[in-house]
Amino acid sequence: MKRKTLDLADQIAKVISSWDGIEAITLNEAALGDTLAPHFALTLDVYHALPLPDPETRRAGYGKADVYEAALNKDRFFSGDIPVHIEFKGTAKIEKLVSAASGKKETLRSVVDAGTYGFYRVVESRVLFSRGEWLSSVRKTLSTLGLDFWGELRDVYEAKMEHFLSDLGAALLSDDNFYFLISSAEFIKSAALTLFCINRRFEPSHRFYYDQVCALPVLPDSFDAQIETFLRPSAEMTMERKYGVAGIIARGIIALRWE
């Protein structure tokens, strides 16, 4: 990460941390790459317990903020040639999801619907500011989620994986390329989510799925080769062959057990 990018993040965090009710500010991993990368953005998550200043007040505090846009819970602008994304997250909403994750089975539906990427950002992002114990307390709770949580999520995502495998078979029988393509994306995403659950890992951003899922410690035998074959853009990889590989991937994941 370039020094000027980190300096800019610190400057913005210093301004935002002066607002009432700001509990924590973290730097998303999207900011850690090369500034010339197509997906690069200086992305800050701001966790707040009180209402925010109005958009014009926020913009004035950022200093040079070109092409400023204030959307729902987001501020976006350019500081020189650096794209800056600021996402505001109410602490009450985060606490509600964390409570649901650590609660009874019936409360987990809200977590399944929201996904675990929000938890990933809470746990994995770099801390730029923390007013008190709020962030460390949330992180501690998320680090101690047990088998009830991960097992329930695994069941949900594994069922989705099997559902989309069935859709692949239906698309193959009807020779429907578009349906097959859509089902392929949903199948491989559900398979990855199941593996993240088995390894007790929160899901990353979609663009980091492939690298992170292939690096998980618990995987089916030859998973790397299977997923590479499934994703390979080749005339030899017909729908029939892809469906066969998908079946092998699904069976391997279903067979995995955990302690």
C-alpha cells in the first residue's frame, strides 16, 4: 500500500472520528492493492451510533472531494486520482446481526439473508480508529461463533448448492445455454460458501472468492483441479462435461466432515 494512500486514509479518518457517535473506522482490503488496479478504491467503513452530519458538512470536512456523490449510507468522491468510498454502518444494526449469529437457530435467518461478508469486513479490515471497546467486543464475539452457527449456515448453503446442481442438469437436458450459465454461477458461489462455513471463515468480497477458497485448509481431494476444469473457457468443456465436474465437486464437499 502506497504511503500517500495510507496518509489520505488517516487524514479522512481523523476528520470523521471527530463527529459525535463515531465508534470505529476501518480500512477495507480493497485499498491494499495497487492503485492502478481496476478494482482499487480507498474504502473506509465507518461505524456510528448517532446520526451523521448532513452531506454538505461531510463533504466540506473531506477537503478536496471531486465528483462527490452522497448515496444511501455512502459517500463517494475522488481525492486527486484516488477514488474514495466511505460506507456508513449503524452500530445497532451490526449488533443485531451479531446477536442473531450467536443466538438460537431461529434467529439465524437474518444472517443467512444478509450473508457473512459484513462480518468479514468487521473482522478482517485494518483499524484506523476505535473510540472504545465496541469494535474489539464485536470482533471477540464473532471469533467465538460455534458449530451451531456454522453448521446451520453450512446446511443452508449446501442445500442451495444441490439445488443449483439440479438446475445445471435441467439446463443440460433442455440444451439451454443461458440457464446453464446462470446456474453455473450460482452453483459455484454456493459451493464456495459451503466451504467457507466448513472452514469457519466469513465470506470475502466476490473478487477474492477464488484465491481464498482455494487456500482453505479443509477442501475435497483435487478441488483445485476440479474448479479450474469447471471454470476453463474451452470448446472441449461442453455442458455435459461441466455438469459431470460439478457433480464431483458437490459430492466431495458433501462428504467433508468437521470436528
